[in-house]
Amino acid sequence: MKFRSKIAQIAAPLLLCPLAAAANVSPVAQKTADYAVEHYEAAMTDTLAELVQFKTVAREDLPLEQNPEFTGFKRALCGKAEALGLACEDHGYVVIVALGQGKEKIGIVTHGDVQPANPAKWSKSPFELDRTSEPGKLIARGSEDDKGAIATALYAMKAIADKGVPMQRRVELIVYLGEESDWGPLQAFLKEYEMPAHNITIDASYPVVTAEKGWSEVRATFAEAAVADQGKPYLGEFHGGYFRSQVPDEAHASIVNPTAELEKAIRARAAQHPKVKYEFASKDGVLEITARGVATHSSEPEHGINAIAFLADALAAYEWPANAAGATVRYINDLIGTGIVAEQFGDIAYRDDFMGPMTGALTMVKADDKGLTSYLNLRRPTGKSAELLDRQIHAAIDRWQQHTGIQMADVGVHLGEPYRADNAPQVEPLLQVFRHFTGIEDAGPVAIGGSTNAKLLPNAVSFGPSMPGKAYTGHSEHEFITVDQLRLNLKMYTAMMIEIANLQAAK
């Protein structure tokens, strides 16, 4: 998710501004939205607090159906839905909460799994809703991505049921539990389940997302190798990052046989990046260096400071022997650098007029059974074929290997497809809802760098939960949603469900 095109960079400082005269929703949608906030804002926040307690992070050693965090989450979600008078169905990896009985359906699609979180970097547990550390913010893993949206949708549906609003279509809140790790179970589910003809994901941005870049990745692995001259400086270690869709805020390197001159040169180069915190420590003849940046979602690298990239840059003061760590640093500095649009990686950089540039963010460098692997997360727009991009990536790597004489042990390239839904019939009604409740009259469709399940669904666009022009906090080590934003989302989701459920078929 997220890296918005320029059209999305509109000012949105007021979350509770008066209604815009030029955009309207139906009176029943307005009244029901007001009712939802008046009666259920506190309960919605309490439900969010209940849902974030479950550490719904995928584990390789434990399948979802045996993981008590996921089974507990599903039990809590269905229990809350049924207490609110809503139907709930457990389909394994998918939970469906439904309102209404119409033959036609609309899908409100989100996810209940979350990314890992490093507890050491949070004021309180990331799996406890922190309402006090920063007044006005609700801080927890999943608060913005996506348990806040789930809680909001539940109480929007409850408010609609309370008011007895006529609904021509059945509303299905479809909660998938593997969005962050594995889309395979959802693809299997979609083969058997009759999905709504029109779907709205609530896992992205406002005003309305009609285009998503393709999640892509370049993995470069260097095998461990002995250093020929053990008396000269070399990198003993180089690693960083936490997971593959986060701009990392921490990276580490160790230098064996450091010299005073080398340390001075590295410090001087590091000083050119005052926004990065570099820490130097010497122990037993080894110089340990830690770089600390700012974590963010890898689809919005402009909002982060990439600790791996800037640590490699500081180390460019020396040409390192080509063991795994040294080769990785040289590869990063030569082909990736500290930019965010892959401008150094041969000829791969490009942009689309609506979707913006392809972005690139180093997300991890870690040891595995093949050696030391770096992960470059690309978000590719329309405008260049996967075949051409694949050739250009391999050509750049081949030229680098020939130039340096360093060979990679393994190269892996995955190129996800961009997604566009420019003509979905729900786009204009959703824009009307957004304009009405925000007062942003010129709001139009936007593109994001992120990748949501909209790609798998018929006629799917995204509607919130984050505002345009705001840094997305999901996947960061400081994830939150503001109290004001959660309240505004409750209004807009309530009105959205009413307006789309009653949208004339001709449209």
C-alpha cells in the first residue's frame, strides 16, 4: 500500500470540517452517520482495543487453524458481530460478517492479520491499544492496518441496522487473514465463493484508490567466502531490517581490523547524513557500527529513512573485500544507493503519468542457507512490461558482475502486476461521500504504491482508511490511527455502505 500519486497530495488538514455545498449524500446516509458516531464511537474504540490484543502474525511453524492468536481473533470477531445482531460465517482463512438479505451483494474487504512488531521500539506493547502515551492517537499494531477499519465497519453496519435503513443489496464485510503473508488461501476461497459483483477494500487511502502498483522484489544473494588477506580491514557482518515490506530503521555492520584512518573516513561520510543516527563502538579489535533511521511502509519510502542504505553509504569510504558482507555493501552502493526510484539500477527506472514512479526500497539484509541475501522491494506502475523490466534488471546485474568480478550465488526476481479499475461504477458515489464529509471538493481518484486484495476481486476499488497527504503508519514501528480519523471513518463508512447498497443498477 501507499505511495500516492501527485493528484493525491491535496491539503486535508481538517478532519471534521463542515459539509461541502457542492457534494451531497442522501439525508438518510447523513443522519445514520451522525447516529453512528453519537452512539457507537466509544464502543468502536473498545472493540479495536479488543482486536489488537491478538498477535495475528503469520508463523511458518504453525498453520493458521492451529494458531491460538488467529482462532481467538476469529472467535472475538464473530462474537462481537453476533452481539451486534450481525450474521457471521467462519470460512477458515476468511470471516464474513453480513448485513441484509438482498440477492445482490457488495463486498467490503479488509484483513485481520498484521505484520510483526518489535516490542523494544514501542512505548507499550504493540498488541495493547495505547490511548495515553500520545493524546489523540490510538497506538497499536493493526490500529491503521487493518483492525481499526474492521471495528469501524462493524459499528457502521450496526448503526444501519438500528435505524432500519432500507438496503437493496446485502453488505458483506469480508475479513481475510493472510493478506500480509500469503494470498493463496484467498485465491482458493474465491474459486468456491460467489463474490459480490462490486467490492470496496478498506485497506488503503482516500479519496478513492483506482490504481495500485505491483508488489515486486529483487533478491540478491552472495555466498560466504574467506577473505584473502586477513590482516586488512574487512566486514565481518552486515545486516538489517525486520520484514520485507518495511523500510528498515536499523542496520548493523562490524569491521574486523579497523584502522583509525578508516574509522575517521567512515565517520566523515556518515556525517553527511545528519538525519541518520550512527553509533560506533569498539570491542576486542572489532568496530561495530549501527545506523538508525525511520521505519515506514515500503510502498511509501519517501516517508522513511532507510538504515540499510545509509549504513552502506557510510561504508562506501572503503572498497571492501568481497566476502558476503563486503560484496553486499558494494552491490547496494553501486546499484541501489540511497534514492527511492531505482535510478542507479541500470535502465529499470520509469514512471506512469497517473501512478507515478516505480519506487525501490531495501527492506532486509539477512543470512540464510545460501549466504547473505538482500531484498529490494519495488512497486511498479503501468507503463513498462514485466518482460522488459526483468531483462533490464538482469542486464544491470550482469554488467555489475562483469565490472566488479564479483558473482552472486543466487538472483531472484518477482514482478507483480499493477492494477487499475478506472471505470468501476462505485467510484463517483464514493467520491461524493468523501467530498461531503471532508469538504475537499476537488477530490478525485488516486493511485497508491501498495498492493491490496483489490487485485483479486471484481470491480474493486479502495476507500480509506488513511487520508491523502498523510504518512501511512501501518508496517512502521509507530503505527497509530488518530481519534479524529477513526471518528471520521465511522461517518464515511456508514454513509458509504448506504449509498453503495442503494446504487441504481444502471450505474
